[in-house]
Amino acid sequence: MDAFREGDVRCVIGGADATEHLVRSGFDYIFFTGGTNVGRIVMEAASKHLTPISLELGGKSPCIVDESANIDLAAKRIVWGKFINAGQTCVAPDYLLVHKKIKDKLLEAIKKYINKFFSNALKEDYQFPKIITERHFKRLLGLMDSGNVFYGGKSDSKTNRIEPTIIDDVNWDSPIMQEEIFGPILPVIEFTDLNEVIKLINSRPKPLALYFFTTNKASENLILKSISYGGGCINDTIVHLATSHLPFGGVGESGMGNYHGKASFETFSHKKSVMKKSNRLDIPLRYPPFKDNLKVLKKFMK
């Protein structure tokens, strides 16, 4: 608080009612982080005051692994990025798209790193996060029926913990593919054609993040130029969020506006344009009647 005077910053603790009251109060700018449904409510309320707004939402962020990827390193970084805060981050890899040729090897490597990092996830004294509410805990358990549990699947209703879980044999129409997971469950879909993957991702709302593991430069360029998403990584997960040198934000249903570092300063600033003119020179050409000077004036005003 050293950066602000007393009274410049205020924290209001509350739920949906408090949020609704705040956004209807008429601010100069609203910055909202949360889900898409509440984001629509916030944007509607802001529109009544014509209040500019940034929305940092979320969505189903794909993680694609092609047949050329470094399998062991990809597995390690996917497990790390997916299960930070038990998957309760807006940029967590939401689902895994893996080439059929390397699927079995990748899943075994993922299982190895889950065991290494989170083998005691359900133990009371282990620092694996709980699911934020009982409602979301039950929602996540329901999503596990979308396929076959390849690994994990255990939970503890006393602590609202779910161990890192991999769900195989999922398809694009499965229930788990219809909403953002926001939890420690990773569904797996195999593919054989990268162009088909691009087509399917583009048929859905634009994701907040996208992750692609490859050593093929042509495939990398194809993904980068063919899919619209907020931001992401090549051969890693999450870390684009951590740097202050890159703007972070969504696109389409995953959000609007961006922040971090200089981008944050620009988001909360208004560039006010002012031109100061001299009183010594006043060109008569600008004033009517224009007569034959109109063509010259148009060139002058460009």
C-alpha cells in the first residue's frame, strides 16, 4: 500500500450481489477476472454507463503434442502446468490432444511425473490444494464419467480433494469437453491429422491459452498462424503468464483487453491527445469560401 494514499484503494468482500452492486455504480474502468457467465453480466452492467472494460475469463485451452515432440519433457511440463493449484487456474491446459503414434508413451510419461510430483495428493498433510467449493467438487466428479480413468480418479469428500486424474477415450462430444474443467482432471483425445485438430479447435470458442509441443518448425508455424487464442507457449505451459514483458489476455469468449507489465499501465491509462498551436501564423486557405482552394485544402488536411 506504499504506492497509494489512504482512501485510494478499497477492498470489498462479497459474492455475486456485491459484484453486481459495484459494477452498476459507475466507475471510470472495470477490470474483471472470472468465468464467462459472470463476465457477460459484468459487461452488460458496464454498458449501461458506457464504462470501458477488460475481461480476463478462461475457456478450454488445448494442449497439443505431435509425433515429433520430446515426450519426456512434454509430459513433465504438462503435469506441472495442468496440476498447479489442482488445475484451478484460468490458463491450465484444459484437454490434451496427442498424436496416435506417441499417445501410449506420452501417457506413461505423464503417469510417471504425476507419481513423482503428486503421489500423496490425498494425504491430509500434503500440500495439494482442495477444490474451491463443494459444488465444484461434485461437478468435477461428475465429469469423470466422460471416459475411462487411465490414472488417478480417487477423491476425498472430507477435504474436497481430487487426485490428479487422466481420462482417456474421450471424444469431442463428451460432457467434459462442453465446459472449462478448472480442476485436476485432464481428458485425452488422440489425433492423426494436425489440420483436422486445427479445424476442430477453430469450430469452438477461442481459448485463453494454447500449448503446442513439437520439434517440427513447419507444424509450429501452422499452429501459430491458423488458430486464434489469447496467448500460449511452444514446448511449455503456463510460463507465458509469468513474464511482465508479454501482454496477457483473452480473445473472443476468453476475454478482451490485456495486462502485465507495460500493458497493465496502458490498460488503466487514457492517452489524451492535445495539440498546441502558435498564434503567430494563421493560414487563410483553411477558411471558407474555398472556391478554387478546395483541392489544395484537401491535400493539406491529409
